[in-house]
Amino acid sequence: MSTEFLEVTEVEHYTDTLFRIRTVKPDDYTFTAGEFAMIGMGDDDLMRAYSITSSPANNFLEFYSIKVQDGPLTSRLQHIKVGDEIEVGTRTTGTLVLRNLQPGQRLWMLGTGTGIAPFISLLRDPDTYKEYDSVNVMWSVRAIPELDAYKQFIEDNTDNFIPIVTRDDSWDGERRRITEFAIEIFNPEHDRIMLCGSMDFNRDMSELLTNAGFVEGTRKNQGTFVVEKAFVS
Ligand code: A2P
């Protein structure tokens, strides 16, 4: 795998389990909004897929990560400091890209947990707004602080943002799982859906969409929904 070591320019911790890293972006580093790259700390066998949250036009790369205390990579990655280096794969890929969807009117991005990451890149990319009349997000997390990193940004850049908090009694917004209410809102005639979350969420929501007449898009055949299978939220 072709990789580069990139200097970390910013680290922001949001909760005990969530943080964000920015690195320099080499001039020749290119990708499409919604794609992921492999990240590591210098050990070849310890590279993990991370969606890029920055836009292709930004002069930095940004990644949003969980911290797992005994996780092989994130237990070390969470201690990274400005000035350190991380290893980043130069070949990006992914299915959550605009070109894998047929033309439509409303774009809906549905994410759980850190599955919001590829959508942040798409929301930072002007092309997303050129192709759709409205751009909409549903983001489901367990507890309110898990929305901190990007809640305001999503609110400011979408036509509809439905934040969902499923396990926090102090939340007075939507508490139902996306799978419990979203399908009634969608119509394959004009809605285009992107999914990124836990394996269970991706599977359950894909099944609901397929039963409702949506067709999964791939690099070879555009569809009316796409799902990222490369990594677990
Ligand atoms: P819930 O709290 O009801 O499990 P996780 O931290 O487990 O990845 O979950 C992140 C968010 O995704 C939570 O709000 C969780 O809801 C929701 N979620 C997890 N699995 C599913 C699923 N299969 N369908 C819909 N929502 C899900």
C-alpha cells in the first residue's frame, strides 16, 4: 500500500470516546468527497479505514475517530499530539460518492455514531448542493455529547437536520431509531439515500429501503441508495 507520513496540525477531543485529527495535506493528495483512506501509526498491519471529513478543496485532511481503550490502533491514536505524524494511505475509495446515485431531488444522509464522517466531507463540498434541491441529514447517537463535533455545522449547512439521541433521558428531540420512522418519509422517485453506520444499521436500513423500492448503487451501476460497507462506524 502506498502511504505517506503526514504531520498532525490539530487535535480536538470532544468526549471520553470521540476526537478529531487534522493533518497537513500534500498538494498532490486527491480524493472525492465521501471516500475513506487507510490510517495507521507506522505498523503496516495496523491500518484502519477512516472516512475523510474534510472536503477535497480544504488544505488539510481531517478524520473523526472513536477511542477504544484496548483498541489496537485507537488506544494509541487518541494520544497523538500536534507535531506528531500519522501514516495515511494515498489511495482513497468508497461508495458514498455522488456519482453512484441516479439524479434525484432530495439527498438524505443517514448516519449512526462516527458514521457521520463521510457526510461531513460531502456537506463541505459545493458539488453536493449543485446536484440536489435539498440536502438533509439524520444522525443517531446514544448520548447528547456525541453530537458535539458536528451538530452546529450540520444545522448550518442542511435543509433538514434530524439529530437522534436514543439513550439520554434529558434529550427532548427525536429518540426513535432511524429504522423506526425514516422509511415513511422516503420515496424512490425523488429521494436519494446514503447510509453509513454500524453493520446492523446498514443491514437493517438497506433492507427497509430495498423493500420500499430503492435500488443499491455501486461504482458500476448508479442506484437510488448507497451504503458504505468498508468499515464499521
Ligand atoms: P440504540 O441506542 O437504540 O442502539 P452504536 O453506538 O451502538 O453504534 O449506536 C449508535 C446509534 O445508532 C444509536 O443511536 C443506536 O441506537 C443506533 N443504532 C444502532 N444499531 C441500529 C440499528 N440496527 N438500526 C437503527 N439504529 C441503530
